[in-house]
Amino acid sequence: MTLRKLIKPKVTNIYEQKKTWKRWLFLMALLIVGVSLWYTNLLVKNIARDERDKITTWANAIQQRVSLVNYTEDFFDQIRAEERKRVEILAEATERMVMADDNENILFYLSIISNNTSIPVILADPQGRIKEARNVDFDPDTVRLFTPELLEEFSVYPPLKLDYYSGNIIYFYYKDSRLFSELKVVLDDLVESFFNEVVNNSASVPVIITDSTRTKLVSWGDIDTTRLDDTAFVRNIILEMSAHNVPIEITIADRKHFIFYKDSFLLTQLRYFPVIQLAIISIFLLVSYLLFSIARRSEQNQVWVGLAKETAHQLGTPISSMMAWVEYLRNKDVGTETIEELEKDVNRLNTIAERFSKIGSAANLKTENLVEVIYNSVSYLKTRTSSKVTFVIQPPRGSIILIPLNYQLFDWVIENLVKNAVDAMAGQGIITIELTEEDKTVTIDISDTGKGIPKKKFETIFNPGYTSKQRGWGLGLSLTQRIIREIHDGKIFVKASLPGKGTTFRIVLRK
């Protein structure tokens, strides 16, 4: 059993198997990624629902706190109204006691006045001289005249005007009781605490509280404070928050406010987590695939180079011996024509050995006349090809197109392409080689009239081991592509192909 029989069946189907495995691996990757994303998205939705519940609870808590604050404010208004009534009763009792005649019982009025132990009151004449004072923070015996500070303190409410002994006027000044003042401080602290708890919420929700115009900021939390002076930024973020959630309208101390808020930063991150996860997985798989591909390609290159150099080495000794035999036969006066043909084949073998020895070596390019190189290659192949194959080369011989080439390797390229064209035409047809010179490149189109190549195989035919011939190794086009791309920094591809009409290969080389 020969090496060809052992290897050929495996090589023939390797790319079909590779495609099948790629399809299965791709489907498995899609399945794994799909299940991973589904489960991750499920977790994200659960966490997002918890976050949304926190926000909803927070919003409901705000409404309840607003109700509590407003109830407290209403309660304070009732206390204020009650104190006002008490002041009015106290003032009337004072006036009636002053105006009572000798027969009138004033004990009731005295009882009302003496029972006032919380409301600070001052009786003063129009000139500001203090006549009486009760429940005040100063000593009435030493302070007998209104100071500007004291007058301002007792002018929160307008004084009551009382008639005092035959048309004389006296003013009844008062202010909130100590108890009411302390409760007012508690109310102010409660309102301030409410705003602080709204903006510094446990749900980490970005919040902005505005006035009734929705433009003036009252308080904020979890917002970039460095940009709050920028009115455009504030306007845009308010619009953004309005788009996310309906603003909460609250009324505190008869003043309307709006609370704008949006989803927390954590919830926003969770929404993009599946996409980020997919991107990271994709990048990891892509990098892994590229690294493994590079490693595999490097290993293949080492095998190619080692095999080529070993082949050149193995061919070297018999070729040298054959060259010696050619010289020996020439000296024996063997027919000149026979010796020349034999010498051509020996030289050809020597050229093939040189080709293999140059695989993997540094590119050694010399300026050559591309037209002459192609004509020489075709001339050798024409004598070893069926007479039913016609060669057409443009431009004509004698034209000059100078380009840097490795002569032996490029000659191998032409040989591989021409032999493939002859096989595709079954030894009968026309092979056309057309050269086109441009400013920076030279284009070589090699066309045949063979059976053509299916479009889906345009890339596959350059893979090592791919062949459509029963006794082919599938290495010719692979080596051709390596020589053009890696040695000459050019490009080779199938320009066009039609079943039953023929195929055109295009080579593009730099000048």
C-alpha cells in the first residue's frame, strides 16, 4: 500500500469534515451563549424587579411622609389659630378690665389674664413705653421702652388696639408661645429631614426636587453637583427623569414641589450587563481562536518548510549524479538531440530542488523581465503538453515589464496554474495569459476553457490538501498562494469562473 493510498482518502474529506465541525461548533456556541444570556437575563430581571420594588416603595414612602408633614402642618395651623383666639380673648379681657366701673365684677377678667402662662404679651402706649409685660424673656422693671430688636420680635403679628381711660390708646403686643415656637422648630426640622431623606435615599435613586415652576432646584441627591450651575444640564436631566418616571407632586407648607427621579445606577448597569457579557465572551472567543489559528498556522509552516527542505536535500544527490551521467553520455557521442532533452529534464529537476530549498527562506527578489519569464515557462511546458492545447500570451515576446521576482519560485507558480488549466480542459482547449501594467502594480490573468469552479469553492481551492483529481495531492494552489503572498507580497484569487466555460485566475504583483 502506497503513501498516497494511506493519506489521500483522509485529505480529500478533511475540509468537508472541517466545515461540518465548524457548523456543529457554531451551533453549540450559539446554544451555550443563548442559555448563558437567558439565565443571566433572568437573574438581571429578578434583581431589576427588586430594585424597581425598592424605588416603588421609596416613592410610596415619600407620599406617606408628605401626608404626615402636611398633617403636622395643618395641626400647627390649628394651634396657631387657637393661640390667636386666646390672644384676642386675653386682649378683650384686658380692655374690659381696664374700662370696668366700680360696680362691675372684674374677677373673671383677672382669671383670664392670670391663667395666661405661655403667651408673651406687652402693653405699651403709642410712644413705645412699656406699661405691662407678661411671660417675656426680659425684666419688665429694667426694660421700660421698646428697643428696635424687641419691637421687631413682637411685630410678627399686628398689635391689638385698646381704648384706655377716656380715649387714651394702648397697644397689646404678643408673639407665639414658647410651646408653639418649640413645635415650629420641630416642624421645620421635620420638613428639612424629609428633603434630606428624599435625596439621600437608601435605594440610591438620583433625585431632584424643584419648585412649582420645575426650574428652580430645592434639593438633590446622587447627581453630579459640579454641573448643577449649568442650566442646560439641569433642564436636560429633568427632561430625562420625566421620561423615566412621572414626577411626584407634593405640597408642603402650602408650597408646591416636584420630585424628579430615575432608575438607580445599579439598575442601569444591570440592563447593559447581558450585552457587555456577550461582548466580553465574543472578544475572548475571537482572541482565543486567532491565537490558536496563528499557532496552528505556525506549526503548519514549520512542517511545510521542513518537508520542502528535506525534499530538496533528498533530490540533490541523484540530480548531481544524473548531471554527471549527462556529461558522460555527451563524451560518448550519444545523439545530440537526446542529450539536450535529457539535459533539459535534469535542469528542470535541479530547478525543482532549488524551489523546495527556497521555501521558508528569506525572499530573494531580483528585477526580471516578467514577459520573458512567462514565455520561458510556457515554452518548456508547451513541449510536454498535448498539442491540442493552444497558448495565447499578451503582450508579444520582446515586450519589457520589469518587476522584482524570485525566478525559480515564480516559474513554479506559472507551472502549477498552467498544469491545473490543462487538467481542467482534459488536455484540449485554450490557455490565455494576459499581462496588464499599471502605475504601481502588474496584473496577470490566466484563463482556460475548462470545466470551471463552483463559486463556493473560490477560497477552498487554496487550502492544503484540497483537490478534485483522483491522483492529486492538493498542494499546487496552496504553494502558489504562499509564493505570491509571502515571497512576492502580492495577491492571487479566482477572478471569474463559469461551469463549462472556464476559469480566470488573477495575480497582482507590486512593481
